[in-house]
Amino acid sequence: MIAERKDDHVRFAAEQQRHLGGYNQFDEVSFVHHALAGIDRSDASLVTRFGGMEWKVPLYINAMTGGSTRTGAINRDLAIAARETGVPIATGSMSAYFADEAVADTFSVLRSENPDGFVMANINANASVEKARRAVDLLRADALQIHLNVIQETVMPEGDRSFSSWGPQIEKIADGVGPDVPVIVKEVGFGLSRETISALSDMGVRVADVAGRGGTDFARIENDRRKHADYAYLNGWGQSAPACLLDSQHAAIPVLASGGVRNPLDVVRGLALGAAAVGVSGGFLRTVLDGGPSALITQITTWLDQVEALMTALGARTPADLSRCDVLVHGDLRAFCADRGID
Ligand code: FNR
């Protein structure tokens, strides 16, 4: 049952990637061009430090899959690409592992193929502290992601219908996994508001990943999985990553940007809006399904090269320096800022 769902998610997410329009809200963010801002490439560094962690690059492969034979093979390909390029990587939700240990390899392949990489385990907000520890142990994980997916669960025929325990449980997990395991709470493509991020910070969560609207749409995926698209009106729900980043400018914890990231310029836009690093799921899934690990290695290598090139042109020595660039906000994103009282 879970294995089938995991295969469905990959199938529908890949299908969605083929039909994504070119435009999303990252296009409503542009840079003021300063012709003399450029620095020397040799002075630019991709290293990013946040939440007590240091990543070699400000780009990561965000949570997707595991739990079936097919998704185990995909995780293997993603792990090879992570190993060869040095990007951090997350598994998909490990609930399939808690239900049946026989699928452990489909997740632990992230570590076996990538022994020295930065690997993140992924669980839901209902998981017990004991399960959170098992997930971390299986992967020798460097961090633990907890996903919030209330809209997905609502549209999912077999989804959860009770959500009030999530907050208290996140607090227990953040406390129970201990100080050596940073807890990152993420959405799955609907975004995190500043109120949510502030609540997460109070719960002891180390980092928030906004995972906004504009790329993979899990309302649409779950509608596709239903006999009828009963909740079609929820497709497109939520806030985009740029909107979330602008909303959370004064957040007490570091914020990561993901959801709808299409190219190196989106990575740089995310960093300029204050993200400590930028994650990609659907776009990298499509690459690995079409061309295997070698295609993803080429794509990530190119992106990292171009992110550093753009930092050089914009005068940013570090990813954090990008947040000092002059950025213009247009269109609906500008209206969102006005409505939320953001200057
Ligand atoms: C996901 N995502 C996800 N997130 C999570 O925390 N746990 C999970 O199990 C999954 N599963 C999953 C499967 C597939 C096939 C995809 C494409 C994505 C959500 C993912 O981490 C991310 O938040 C969203 O996909 C938005 O980013 P993109 O796809 O627009 O880059």
C-alpha cells in the first residue's frame, strides 16, 4: 500500500514536471543591475553556515522518496549524484520503513552510496521520538527533516484527518533527538508563513524549509491519485518560496528556500531573499529519471558553477552576502508584501 503510493508520487510528480509552465513567482524577483559590483571569481565561495551546520554548497537535493523497489533505485541514483557533487541530500518520508523494515535498504542507500555526504532523514510530524531516533540511526543522518503536509493529507484518500498533535510532537522530537541532530521542519510545496516559522522556533526547531508553491503540487498529485479529482479547487494552494522568504525576513531561525526552483538564477534569488541554502526536488527527479545519475551530476555541477558566476557578477563573496544585493519585487509578490505589511 505505502510502496504503491510512493511509486504513484514519483509517476505523477514526474508527469507534472513535464507540464509545468515556464513562469512562477521567482520571476517576480529581479536584481538592480550595478555594473561595477563585480568581484574576482577566486574571492567567491559557495560555503554556507547556518543553524550550527556548515555545507560546502548552498544547494541540496530535497526530500522525495524510498519505500519500494523502484524508489530505492531512484534514491541510489540521487545518492550517487550527491556523492559526486557534494550536495546535501534528504530521503523521502521514512514511514514505509517504520511499517516494514524490509524496505530499509531503499532509504539507507542514501548513506551506503554516499558515506561522507551530508544526509537528512525525513519523518512526519506524528512520529514518536523513538521512530525519529531509528530514522536518524538507519542513515547515520546529519540532520532530521520533519514534514508538514496538511493539504496533501486532506486530499489523500487514505490521509490523516487529525493534526492538532503535530506541534507538541515536533517539540518532543526536537528535544528527544538531542543537540547533535539539527531538526529542520519543512512543508511539501505549500509554503511556511512567518507565524508558522515563529511557532517552530519556539518548539526548538533549528531550521525551517519553506518548500513553497510553484513547482511540485501535492494537491494536484493526490487529486490525480483519486478516482475523481474531488479537491481540484485546492490545486495551486499556498505561498511561493519567494513570498515565504519575504514574509520571514526577521525569523528567529535560519530559513531554507525550496519549491519551484528551476535554474541557477532562482537559487541566487532565493539566497538574496535571505535563504541559507536552496533545495530542489521535482526538477532533479525529472533529470535523474530521464538521464540517470550522470545527467544529474552534469546538471548540479553546471548549476553550482553558474551560482558562483552570478555571485561574482553581483559582488557576493558568500551566499549570505547575496542578501545585501538590491532586489526588486514585482507583480503579485509585491501585492503579497503590501498585504502582509512587509517593506
Ligand atoms: C516530495 N516531497 C516530499 N517531502 C517530504 O518532506 N517528504 C516526502 O516524502 C516527500 N515526497 C516527495 C515525493 C516526490 C516524488 C516529490 C517530487 C516531492 C516534497 C519535496 O521535498 C518538496 O518540498 C516539494 O516537491 C517542492 O519542491 P519542488 O519539487 O518544487 O522542487
